[in-house]
Amino acid sequence: MPGGGLVSKRSDLMAGGSYVMMMPFKRQALVEFSTVESADRCVSCGAKEPVYIAGQQAYFNYSTSKRITRPTNADNPNSGNKVLLLSIQNPLYPITTDVLYTVCNPIGSVLRIVIFKRNGIQAMVEFESVQCAQKAKAALNGADIYAGCCTLKIEYARPTRLNVIKNDNESWDYTKPYLVRRDRGKGRQRQAILGEHPSSYSENGYGPPCPLLPLPGNSRYKLTSVDAPDMVSYPLPQSSSSYSGHAPSSVAMVSGLHPSKMNCTRIFNLFCLYGNIEKVKFMKSVPGTALVEMGDEYAVDRAITHLNSIKVFGKRLNVCVSKQHAVIPSQVFELEDGSSSYKDFAMTRNNRFSSAGQASKNIIQPPSAVLHYYNVPPCISQEHLLRTISGLLEFDSKTEAVEVLTVLNHYQIRIPSKSPVPANRKLN
């Protein structure tokens, strides 16, 4: 049974008292029917004619699970659970204990917070009572911390108490002030939920210094202020063995790559939409796996959020935070297509977050069936591109669009007697 789902009563979705478990990072869900016959009808109907949900075609098949495991604390005021699991989707800006305290404490008294990484950024927040946790879940689930990003998906966590051993950006016990290791400032007094997001990139960093939004020490967009705190890793509570993660890193590990159709350049074409790419290296000891060093750990978070579990050339990608903190050009070999297993992209002009002006133009989007292309010379003869230098291309499926972008992003169209012109495409 996949973990981390949200179980809820959905009589409006299916008849017969069905239950639904959402798995947002996998873009999947389990549906439990009251009878096998009801499940058979659902699968049959889905096979006969396409079903679309929010513009995306949904596919139905039988699950290996016989039933959805319902947490004993799910929406039960008498269960005694007061810990919420928060999944932050589209995390364009840093998420710290200060940010979450600002968001959650006005609704119910917060006792402890733990932030960790699995498929993106997640956190567990322990409230003073079950009633406080229920109020926070009802008020905040689906809300944006900052306008248009950092969306909260909230469910009840398995542990009933968090074990915090130090107070920093990734964990905090508000009942033990003696664990404080540095002055956190007055950031937690600010109301952030649904407010405007932080300033755009400045020449020296992500914007003017803000106590709620510290930058990682290894970021290439460092603040000039000497007191910009580092992100500190946190050992997870022993009571929750299912929530595992790594310390913050600017390196992503990508597995499930097609052995003959994926190379360093194509990985760059796909991942550059979510942050600068420094280096890409395929691992010789683990076929179909590569390390991608990005500009900072938040770029890795965005890549995980949007690219994990997508299909490319018939294989499903698995994107996670790597234990490595840098990509070392060792054991370089030749890939099946004849290209090198290692490539340095630090100086390429195709990185899109290298300056304040470039970064401000990027609109972070998840993969979709529509591509935005630009910088195409007007001499292109195809009818749908004639006399245009930019536009939109709609494909039959999201997978087709992702594969086209992976192959043709930054493709150079040569014009007779003129210099090559790169035709850049990006997801819209």
C-alpha cells in the first residue's frame, strides 16, 4: 500500500460509500468501492471512453491492494492525534520553521515543527490539541503560502508526538527555548499565508534579506549579509520510520532514464526549466541513473516536485535528493548514443536563472501537453510555424510534449549564410 495518501469519504465521487486515497506527487489515487461489481463497472467504463479530470485523461485499472488502509486518527476527534503532515507543492521559495510557524500558529497553538524531504519538501507540525490540528487542516489545506506557489496539502501524520533535539531552520520545539542556537529574529510574528511572495531576484540574491527566507550556504545566489543562516539537516523522529530523507543538497539523482535515448544534454533540456544546471553525470555503476548538480537546493526541490514520476520515452523517472553535494567528473565513459557520460553546463548561455533579469522571466510550470516555443526564425516553412518567432504547440499528451522538449529544446536551426539561431522551447 503506497503511503502518504489522504483518505477521505467521497460519496460525491462514486456511489456505494467509496473511499479515495490521493497520492499527489505520483499523480495517482486509489479508489475503494463497496463491491467488486462497482469496481468492475468503473474500469469497464474507463476503457470504453476517455475520462478527463482537469483537462488530463485519467486511466483506471485494478490495484494490487485489497482495501485502503484508513489511519485510526483520520478526522476522528477522539483519536488523540494532533500532528499534521504538510506537503509543500511548487516550493519556489524557502520553507523554514519560521514560515510554517507564521502560517499555522494563528489558527492553533504550535508545539513542534519538523521539516524534511522525501518527494519534495514536507513537514510535520504538532499542535497543542487535536482540535487545533483539525482547525488548521480545515483552514489551510489547499492554500498557498505565497501567491501562486508553495501550496499546502495537509493530512494527518502517523506519529502522535514529534521528537525535536535542536531549534533551527528545519526543526523547532517551542516548549524548550533552551534548545535555541541562534537568534531567529521576529519573522514568526508576520502573517504570510496567502500573502504576496518574496521580492524577485536581485543582483546579489533572491531579493533583500528577509528573516523568513534564509538561503542555503551553497547557493550560487548568496546574500551579501554575513548573517544569512545555513540550512541544517535534521534527524527524523524515530516514531515515524516511513518518513525518510536526506540533508539539503543541490544535487538531484535521476533514475529510470532510457539507456539509448537520454544523455547529458537532454537531461539539461528538461531540468533547466526549474533552475540552473551546473553539471550532469551518468553513473557507470548504476545504469539508467544520473546525478544533476543544480544552482541551489531549491532548484532541486522544484525539479523533484514537477519531474518525479513523469514518463519519458516509455520509462518513469524517479527524481530525489542525492546524498552527494557536488558532481565529480570521475569514471567518464561513453553512452550508447556515443556522447560523454559527463558534461559541464556552468558556462552555457541556455541556463535561465543566471541573472536577475533572466530569473524574473521564468514562470515555473509543471509538465503539460502544451509547449511554449520562442526564438524561431521566420523562414521556417512548416505551415503552423510560418511567419512566427514564438507561439504555443499543443500535443495529444503530456508525455509527447515532454519528449519533444527533451529532444528539441535549444535545438539550433541553421539559416543559410547566417549564424545558427537557437530555437528555445519551454513548458507553459
